[in-house]
Amino acid sequence: MSSSKNSVQLMGFAGSDVSLTKFDDQVQIARVSLAVNEYYKTKSGEEGKQTQ
């Protein structure tokens, strides 16, 4: 089986520390909590911010 490498770039704020799980066959999984802010204006013209 050939080795492959995937790459992803995400931008935001870390919600918690990275959790790394290692398996016996040298496979690793990283879990990341990511938060992003959404800025908007209401119908009355007020600015708002929502974190997701």
C-alpha cells in the first residue's frame, strides 16, 4: 500500500488543547476544537457577533 498525505488549512481560534490518539499500527488521530466568529448587522442596524 502506498503512503499518502492529506493537508487541510483551517483558520479560527482553538477551543481546547489538541487531543492526539496513537494506535498500535503507527496511525495517529488528532482532534481539534475550532471556534470562529461571525459578524453581522441586525435589521435595526446594530452590529452583532456570534461565535460558532
